[in-house]
Amino acid sequence: MKLKNFVEELRWRGMIHDVTPGTEEQLLKEMTSGYVGIDPTADSLHIGHLVGVMMLRHLQLAGHRPIALLGGATGMIGDPSGKSAERNLLTEETLRANEACLKKQLAKFLDFDSDADNKAILVNNYDWMKKFSFLEFIREIGKHITVNYMMSKESVKKRISPDNKSGMSFTEFSYQLVQGYDFLHLYQHENCKLQMGGADQWGNITTGTELIRRKLGHENNAFALTCPLITKADGGKFGKTESGNIWLDPEKTSPYEFYQFWLNVSDEDAAKYIKIFTLLDKNTIEKLVAEHNEMPHMRLLQKTLAKEITITVHSEEAYNAAVEASQILFGKGTTESLKKLNEKTFLDVFKGVPQSEVAKEELDQIGILDFLSAKAKAFKSNGEARRMLKDNAVSINKQKIKEDYQISEDDLLNGKYILVQKGKKNYFIVKVH
């Protein structure tokens, strides 16, 4: 496989913050293994992980070998970079379960299974760190890196400053040594010469390059490359919403909610994210940006970004369902499309819509006017409900109804919900129990 210029590819995409001298030359000279560390403290990746995953994806597409390193050992410690407190520590059983889930998600981005020389591998640093005794580690590794060198790192300086009352435990102080050893181990056992990560990881990554030189000799070159931390144009934290992280697991974040996240980013962010989170080439993206700028109201950048990334993470089928679900809210949906929604997506689509409850046994006995006003609370009075029904402005589950309509169990969506619509934009959910 002919090598492509990986560094140049990341450069035009705005994905390079720092890179050590000689990195580009190394990657043009020969197939090189490079790794990104991934925190395995949950059983799903979230979109904050996607920058590192996309770096690995571009590395593989450029003809190099990606290594996804799960920080099982480091996940048991906690990384001081950018954190104000220590993490909860995990059991090995939990780590292994998380590892299996993360590999499935990574396989949507990376080729683990082909016969190619540069097929991806997944490793867990717990597998080699668990064999180390403390005495062995400080003798073999600790003696090569001075405390002065470790104290000079920004991530450490912030945590031990007089302003930080919580300070920093020895456990977290030792984190950069453990991460540095990961690089040394992969350099020796997998011929891995490159580590990549976010800009906040520069200190930890360069500790690894330094450890390799000091332990193995200065002729052993290892390289580092970091990506800028992804931000939002308004200064808010990328990937965080009111409900928390945007996960890749459809059980945690429905494909509809995932699609909506990307669809609703600002124009400025969409122009940046489409370079980082899709594989679209430079010409295609430049044309899209030009078209978007001519007709910003069409939100072409957001729609393309949301489509590309939803298909990659979920599937084309999930993307189409998310688009259909979006149309339900804006008046184009049908009763059939509403019935297709699972409960999570239904509640995501109608998040914030007023909800009321009614007992199942009441359904057959209650008249439509009482149902709409007293139960659904869609109208202040039966008289107002009657007028709107006459004007053909009331729908049950997206179907227009008249005053002679009788509510029954046949109307239940997912066995428990009825959707009432007043006019074009006012929705009410009745939960039947």
C-alpha cells in the first residue's frame, strides 16, 4: 500500500496542535505503528473520544498501523490532565466488559480483521502493568525520569499550585510514568514509534519519548503528535449537553438524539467539525462550505455532517429513521412513522412536551372532549376542544379526528402513550398506565 502524507492530511483538517520534529519524515519513509490511549472507564465511547479515533482512522488510511490502547491500568489510577479530582477506580471484571464493548464500536472506524499488514490492533495496558511489582517499576522505570522533569509538566504544575487546595496524590503524580512506560512497551514489542492524543496530553506523551531515549539510547527515536482540544464557537464544552455526554451506544444516546446533536451545531462549528469528523475530501468540503454560505438557511453543512457521522456510528437505516423522526416534530410525519419509533426515540423526539396520565381502564369510558381537556390538558374547556375539532385542528397520533372519535387501546404507541396535537405545533403526551 502506497503511503499517503498523514501529517498533511491532519494539517488541512485543523487536527494538529503540536508535532515533534521528524514525525512527517518518519511517516513518509515507512509504514509506522502509532497509538492513541482511550479511557475504558465506561462501556461506550462518547463523541469526546472521536477525535483520537479519527486520528487512528486517518493513520490507517494513510497506510500505517493504528493501535488503540485501552488504559486499563491507567484507568485504575486516573489522569491528572485537566481534572480537578481523582477518578473512581475500576475492577478488572468491569474493565474487561468495557473493553469488549469498546472494540465493537472501534471496529466501525478501524479495520481489525483483514489480512492487511496495517490492520489495527487493540491492546490494554493492564495486561503488562499487572505483572510489575512496585519495586521493579521504580527500579526499571522510575530512575530514568527525574522529579524535576515531571514537576515541569503543565498538568502537574496546575494541580500542585497553592491555589489548588485538593493537591495531587502520589498515585496521580505517577500517571505520566505509567503512560510513558506504555509507549516504551509498545515501542519494544510492537515497533510503535508514534503516540497521538489531545493537546492536554503533550506532557504525558513526551515523557514517553524521553523515557524511550533514556532507557534504550538516544538513537531510538519516538514521535508525538497532538490535536487541538475541540471547542464550541460559543465557548461551551464540546460534546456536553444538558443530559450529559453524547454516547456512541444507541442505548445511552438514541440515533435520533445523536443525529440531532450534529444537526444543531452552529455554522462556525459545522465548518470545523466536518473536517474533523468525516472523511470527505478537501474539494468536497470547500464546495459544501461555499454552497452553505450562499444558502445558510438550508443548513447544508450541518445536514451533511449529521448524515456522515450518524451512518458511520450507527447505520444508514438508523440515519433514515432519525431523519423521519425529525420530520414528525415538524409536521411532515405520518401515523405510520410515529408507530415505528421505539420508546426512547419517541420520548427524545417529544422531549419537553407536557405529559399527563390516565388509567387504561378509563379509556373506553371517557368521551373525546373530556379526554382532550381534562386528561390530556390540551384545552382549557370542552367548549374550546369542540371548536378546534370542528376546525379540523386536532390530531391523535398524527391523524385528524372529529368529535365522534373514541379513544381505545388501539391508539397506544409503544403500549403506553397517546400523542395529542393541537394546531400545528402544540403537542401533549398522555401516558396510559
